[in-house]
Amino acid sequence: MKKIKWIALLCVTILCLTFVFAGCIDPNAGNDDDDDKVITEKWWEDTGELSFNSEGKVKYSNITIKLATVVSGEDKDTFKSIIDDFNREYKGRIAIDSEDIGQANFESTVAQRISTKNKAPDLIMSHQKGHKYFVENKIIQPFSKDLMEQSKISIDMNDYSAGLSRYSSLGYKDELFSIPCDAQSMVVFYNKTLLEEIGKELPTNHQELLDVCQAFVERKGTSPIAWPAANQNNHWYNYVFTTAIMQNGGKLYDESTKKADWTSEPNKTAMTKAIQSIRDLVASEGVVKYAPFNDKTSDDSSQLEFVDNKALFYVYFPWRIESLESLYKTRNNVQDVTDIIGTTSVANWFAMDSSSADAGKIFVDSHFFAMSKLVTDVSKKAAIMEFIKWFTQRTDVCKKWASTGHITACKLVGDTDEYKNDAYCQRYLNNFYPDIDNLVSMGLTSHYNTVLSHIKTLGYETLSNTAADIESKLASIQKSFNDEIAMNK
Amino acid sequence: MKKTVCKLFAVALAVCMLLTIAACNPDGNPIIQKALEARETNSWEVSSPDTSIKVSVGMDSAGSVYYSVNKDGVAVVDKSALGLDIREDDLNSLAFDKKTVRRITGSYSNITGKHSEVEYDAMELQLTFKSWKHTLDVYLRAYDDGYAFRYKLDSAGGGKTAKIDEEKSSFTIPTSSLVWRQVYKPYTDFTVIDALKNENLDTFAYERSSYDYIPASGILQNDQIAFPVLYRPDVNEDVYSLVTESAVVGSGFYGSILQAAAVGDDELRLQTVPTPAGSIEDDGYVSLPFTSPWRVGITGTLQTVVESELVEKVYDDAEYWKPDNYDELSDEEKEIYNYDWVDPDVCAWSWIVYRAADQKNFAIHKAYLDKAAEMGWKYLLLDGSWSAEYKIRGDSDKPEDSKSTGNFQEDGITKEGVPEDWDKFIEYANEKGIKIIVWGDALRTFGNGDYNVLCDVLDKWVAMGVAGVKLDFWDGERQLRDGHQIPTHRCEDSANMEWYETVYQECAKRKLLVNCHGCNKPTGERRVYPNVINREGIYGAEMNRNTATGTINQLFTRAVIGPSDFTPLVKPKGHQFTTGFMISLPILFEGMTTVGDTIVNLNYAPIQDLYKALPTARDDTRFLCGEPDEYFCAAVRAGDEWFIACVNGPVDIGSKTRKVTVDLSFLGEGTFDGYLYEDGPLGTDKRTTIIKTAASHTSADKLEIEVGESGGFVIHLKKKV
């Protein structure tokens, strides 16, 4: 009898455990790393019905959309001005109530607010790299194609940068979770006078870059490239080093496992070439290097090298153009810098094989829009799509946004003469980003912090010590990367 | 037992008979009469002198008091709670005691403000209620331009203090209302260093965000909104209401905000709550008798709202502050409290260009002083870090604060003739007729609110020849940012409101002007402390992130309630405005104007005459036309000069300009000559130039001026003699 009781107890325990584990299984999951998942059970709702006006357009009545945006820097006032424009145009119908949340805490803050339904936004505008995290935690919902059809608000990813829109599904087959808005990376300013002085043209590939640098050093005796590299609090690794990797065909992580795979071919060679391409600049022959790699190099000191006419190129952020030009005018006592400061791109700078299809790639941060899972009313969903379409596909809006250094991700706008011939685009953006299809960003991993921190370590350890063995560094840092991924799973 | 029952039965029968008799003859029975009186006076009403505004008050059977407001039949405030919850008593079941109605009329003069002479006229209803141990008076006023209410709490049993747990004052508005508000969002992230990161160490700075439109239906439960807030309850009616608070300083209370307490399908209830950011967590301890701040609702057309003085009118015939020992003072000392020494004028300011390290540089001060003298301005402001030599606490020596953007050569800043020390500098300033205002940290410079340190430092500054102070960071932001000792009071804690008053008083004693930055919104303090001549608490040019729309909305909201130190430049820093927009702002924002820019821009030829004439003390202000989110146009009179200024926001798609109609019928008799200053094409500095054109007008003229997106214009007219 006692035995039977024990067996019964064991069976019950097994049954209970089975139920518990079954409950833990996400019906929509399979492998978390699978980028081809299918949604079998929705975690969002649709309520209400659309109503239409006499022109067949969706009728909105005082819908307020709470927008959480990561835009909070020097571009904030322009962003705010764009929101004001939308609110004016749609007054009485749709109002955007935007709140900026700092980049450092954006994903965790927004996820918490949506999870706890406390001050939750309806719409998110943030860097693409965080969106996989949102979808994995079921914070956001897809934009419904049925609703797009019904509302006639169509947003087609074929109209957007190929390099960016490929992330829009966030790993769910045939779904549209995330809509690209713009892109930005570190860009290049150059001194036209100095370039002319050394008798050179702008470089179009890595070898030409080295030739220009050599000519500059011989003529001027100072480093031709000013950039805030090495400093570990700096974005140089996030943009310039990653760009070098992309241009040499490298992959920051394996897209199916999300782990680093830097030690097997062809990625090992790609990573090695990327490091070498920068070593060509920071470890060039001679006392004066083509570019510094110095812990003490700060934003300010590298900027001064350029504005004091010691450097030919300055690699920095596009949204600081105004402060750069203002400082140049002040220090050089000039009124206008149009004939002095030119703009160009990092495209092709680091590619060891200039004929490669990857040579022109630029690693960017890109703002994407995503909709909170808490939005249920279909009129509100339609209003959100209406706003996204307005923001990303209206040329006048994109031109205004471009004035802060953000190039449009939408080809419907970017290919228009109106956009291309805009004074700001002509002077800056067209040169910074020659081909928006070549823009790439973090992609579909929720471990982007791990990626970036280890890329930074790799860059620092192989470039601060240019004699360091690249292969062993790739192996050791890869291990650390993958250990961290395993720990966080 | 049987006897007892019989006795009880007899008593009950007697009572019933009495009541029956009384019901048939109520006039003969005083008890019944009183009971009936109470039933009949459960509702009261007070109307404005012109009867357009009606404030209705009611008390329900549970003893809760509520009110509503309408303007010309348009519901402005729906049934909304009044009252206080205190720890010592239950004020939810009040008994009505008595009412008093009176008319309050009078007038006063302003040294600074929208109008030099102000008349006030209101009907006031005072309702006295009783609870178990306290009396609560509710004062409700109706003015032609709005309403106001406040409370007076006293103990019926000799109690000296009370703890106010909650103020129930609410404003219930339709969810169809259009609202323009500043979100009250305390923040911790950038202000607190890692070692101190703590959710309770938050702050809120009124100068870091602007006013945005939102439909009331978009305001969610628990959303927090700063005072003032503007709303239009019915889009089909030309009625607006701007709600704020007044008379906080001196009340012993904390500053308040509004919080969405209940969100329904048709109505939104905004409740008055204590400002969350601050050092004191459990605020609200008051001495009895306690008179609360006023809750004010300026109500009417946009013209009524913009021109209203209601925030300051509620002070009635309040006198300027005098110390308690006034009667013992000498005649000469008594003269101080006439405040005749308060002499507002334009103040030159270099900080916007020349930052911390350069504020120690007498060469820069001389350059701006010379410019001020040339323009006929009377003041020069020395900003943060001016006093490194004198080691006054609170200076910032952080490298990032030292990024000047000025160009010495361009601005003609040389060593020639520069005074070599402070005494020589003051001597030079005196020769030029320029008075010096110096910067301080309102808390840190004075030992985080130490009275003795305050007196000591102010005395030192007075001995140095300083004429005024700009006191910053009342919100304690620098302490939070730099990891220094956190003050025990900051932001709008009751103790910090007391500190404001202490500082005003000590400055008044020493004939020092006061300009507050990093501070709360104005709440009428100027009526009692006329030396408090300006105030930030506005998203101004220093933040460098304004938009045209946000600035326009501030003219309809924040700028209405008191002085606004927007600190406009001549040429805008960002791309959100034109030069025409910028030069309109010293006219549209009142208070002692602080003007900053490079010397080169201050020398910009087309605006010299205008800037020499900028009005500080104003006689009259007229709203001419405009709309929130769109544009704003007003006229200001100083003596026989009129300044008409207009700022524009967006233009219609496909259009490059907005046509603004300026009706000059307010000019009065005679011909007025002057100039129109409007945006021209872009200059080499990529800012719009100013085109100055001669103008001559009479009150019969109606001008139509095209103004571009984010543009502006000024018309300066003087009566032809």
C-alpha cells in the first residue's frame, strides 16, 4: 500500500512537471535564434472598426498617440518641430504626444512601461538594434497587412533601403514589425584648401586613401585624419570599426546562432582584413601616423586638429555640423566655410578589395518605428500607420529631418530630385551616404550590447597594440562574447 | 421595565407632535427654521461684476463641497471638488455655518508688468464650514476675466498646526477640450551621479520643456501637468481658461501641479497635488490659521487671457513688503521700502556666448558694458563663475561649462583699457552709468539655505557695488549633478518657498534686484516684492532647443502669469527661428529684459534704434491677434511709444508666408511715426537679415503683413509731436 502511494506520488509529480514545462513553452517560439518564425498565437488584440469619410479615407476623431522616442540630442528641436507640423495638419483628428527617453535606458524603460501598462507608449521610435529585444519579449505587435489594405495606408518595404528593411520582420516570416525611418553614422569632413594644396583628389578606395594620407604627411607633417578613436567612451567603435568590418565582408555575429564566429572562414579573413585596414592608418610607417589611436584623443581634441587646419579629414557625427562650422569660423576668423569645409563618406575607405560588393557599406544606427502590443483599437493602429507614412514618405518632412544629419531610409523620398537637390542634402547627406541600399545596422540580435562591447574590446586590443596577434585576439574575445551570450540565455 | 417603556413612548409621542406642529408652522420654530435654512443654502453662486462668469458652489448631503464655473453659459469647469483633507480632523463631512458676500475693488501701480496701472473688481463669496475641530473658509471670487478660490483653515479648539494630507481642489473639464500644457516630468538620469542614483533624488526644471497641444482625451490617468495650463473647453466657443496658482510665497505651503485623477469618457478631472520633485517627502505641515495659495482660472477670449493680470490682482491692496521692525527704522531706512530704487531696464548679458571661464575676464565685461552704455541700457550681468577671485561658493569650474563660442577678435575684445581689478571695474561701470548684477546659486552659494551665509554673502556683494542678483538652481540641480550635499529643501518644497521669501526680503533690505533662474513659475510675488524683477521658469533661448510653435504657446501660457526671462538673442542660434522672430521676443516677454548675443550681433546695424528703445517698464499691453500653435501678435506701450511685435509658427503647405492683419485702432489720436523691422533674405551667416522700413500710421490703419515660417516682425511707433 505504501509502495502504491509512492508510485502515485511520483506519477503526480511527473504530471505536474510536465504541465509546468508545457506552460513555459512559447507557442510562437521555436529556437530563439530562428529568424524565420511563424506566429501561431497572437499576443495583441484588435478591437473596434474603422470608419471612413466621403473620400474613402479613414476617419479619425481626436486620437492621441503616445510616442516614445530616443531622439533627445541636438536633433531634438527639429524633431519636435516636425511633430508640431503633424499635429497642426491633423488637428482634431490625430495628435502625437511625444516623450524623449535617453538612449542609455530606452529599451528597458519602454519595455517595463509596456509590460506594467504604466505610462506605456503606443508608438516607439528607436534604434533598430533594440527591436529584436522588443519582439522577443512581446513588447510590440506587427503592422497588419489586412489593416493596411482596409485602411489604404500602404507601407511597402520595397520602397525602403534594402540594407535596412531586411530587418523589418524581426525574424517573423512575412510579418512587418519595424519600419525604418532614417540612418546616421560617423561621416567625413575634409579641408578643401589643404586637399588642393597637396594636389590630390578625394580617395575612392583604400589604396587611394593611403596615397592621400602619405602625400599629406610628406607635405604638412601632421596626421591627415582626425578622429576620436581609442577612447573607450566613444562611438568610434560602434560606427567606424564596424564599418571596416562590413566593408571587408565581415559578420559581427552568426545570424542563425547569434554567437560570434570570427575564427572560421571566410569571416576570419574578413575580420583580419578589417583590422589591417585600420592598422594601415594608425600604424603607418614613419613618426607621424595617418590617424591617431590614442587613449587621450577626445572629441574636442580631434575637432581642434581639424579646425586648426592640422588635419585633412575629420571623422565625426553629422548632427554636430553646425557646432563644427561655428568653431571653425571662430578660430579662423572667417564668415563662411562653404569653400573650405567639404563632405565625403567613409564608403570604400576600409575595403581591402575595392571591387567587392561590400566595399561601399556603412554601418549605421537607424531609427525604426514599432507599435506597442497594448494598442488594440484599429482606428488608433491606422492612425499610427498614417503618422509613420507621413513621417517617412513625405519629402518635405524628410528634408526637415535631414537637416539634423539623418538621411531618409525611404527610396520614394531619397530618389526624388526635390530631396536630392535640397541644399542640405546636396552639401552634406548625399556625400555622407552615397547609396542608402548600402546602409547596414545591427540586425536581428537582442544581444547587441554584447556585440558592441566585444567589438570595442577587439578594436582596442588589436589597434592600441598593432603587433598583437589578430588570430589569437579573435579567438579569445570571441570566447568571451559567446560565454556572455550563453549566460544571458 | 414597563414604566421605562411608557416613559419613552411618551417622549417619542411628544417629539412627533412638536415636529408636526413645526412643519405646519415653521416660522414659529427656531430649530426647524435653522434646519430649513441649511437645506435651502446647499448651493450658492457668485457672479463677476459683468455677470459673464458664474461660479456655482454646492454641498451634497455627505458634507462634501464642489464647484463649477461657466462663462456666458459655456461650461468651463464641470462639477469639481473643493476642500482639504487634514490629519487632525475629518473635513469630508462639513457643516455649513455662514456665508459672506462682498465686492472687492481697487487699483495699484506696477513697476514692471503688462500694465503700469491695474484696477481690480470682483465679487467674493466666503463660505464658512465647520468640522468637528476646525473651521474651513472657502473664498470664491468671480472677476470679469476669471475666477479664483482659496481656503482658510483654523482650529476651533486652539490647535496651532495641521498636516494637510491632500488638497481636493479639482478642475473637471470635458474630454473634448483642447489643452496646451507643459508636462511635469521629474527626471533623475542626467542630474544624478552614479554614486547618488536614487529615484527620490529627482528634480524638475520649468525651463527645460515647452508647452504642447494635446486633446484632453489624450491625457491619461496620473499624467502630471505643470501650472499654468491653458484649455479651450468647447472648440465651437471662443472661451479659453488658463489655470494656475498664486500667492504661494508667504502662504507656508508648497507649490502644486495638476494630476489627472479620473479619466472618463466625457470628463477629465485634474486634481491639485504637491509638486513631486523636491527634498521633502511628507510636506504640508502648516501653522494655523492657514491661508492657502489662490487657485486661479483666467477665463475668456484669448485677448482676455493674454492681457489678464488676475494672478497678481488676487493680492488686492497688498502693500510692498516691509520688515517687522519698520517702525523702528530711521527715515532713510524706511525709504528703502518705497522701492523707488527698483529701476528696471535692459540688461546686457555675455554668458550665452562667453561661458564660465570667460566670466572672470574683465575684458569681456568691459566690452559688454561699453555696449550697454552705448545703447542706453542700465545693467550688465556677470554670470556663473564670475567670482572665482572672490571664491564665492557655487562657482562652476567644470571644463564643459567653459566652452565659449565667442570670437574675441570679431567682438573687438582687447586688453586695451581693461580695468585690472574689481574696484577699477566698478569705478568704470559707475562712470558709464551701468549697474552690475551678479550670478549666484540660490542654494549652494548660501550654504544650502543658511540664513547667516545668505546675509554674509549679500553684504559682501553690496560692499562690492553690486546692484542686483541673478539666483539660479533653486531646484538643486547642480547638487544632484555634481554629487555635492543635497539641500534639505529645493524645487517647490514649502521650506524652499520660504527660502524664496527670505532671499527676497534680504535682497530688499539691501536694495538688490532679484532675477530668479532654475526656479518655479511666477505666482504673483512681484506684488509684494517689486524688486523681484524677472524670472526664468520658461523654456528660453539658453536651452537652444526651442521651436517656434513651443515659444508661441508659451506666450499664451507661461508668459501670461508673470515676468519671463526668455533671454532672447539678436540672431538665433539654431534653425528654428528667424532674426525677425528673435527681435520680437524682448517686446513680447515682459520683465526686466536680458539681451545676450555676440557683440557683433548686438551691433547689427538695422536693429540699433529699436534696441536702444526696448520697453522694460510697460504702460499697456494689448493682444492683437493669434492662436496657440500658430502665431502671436501683441502691442506694448511705454509712454508715447508703441511696440507691435509678431511671431509666426508654421505656414500652410504650399505657402511661404502667413498674412497677419494688424488693426491699429488701439493707437489713439494722432499720427505715429517709426519703423517696421521684418525678415529679409538670408545673410552670409545663414540667418535672415532685417529690413528696416520707415512707417507712419494712424488708428485708422489696418496693416496686412506677410510673415514667413518661424518669422517675425516689429513695428516701433512714436507719437508725432
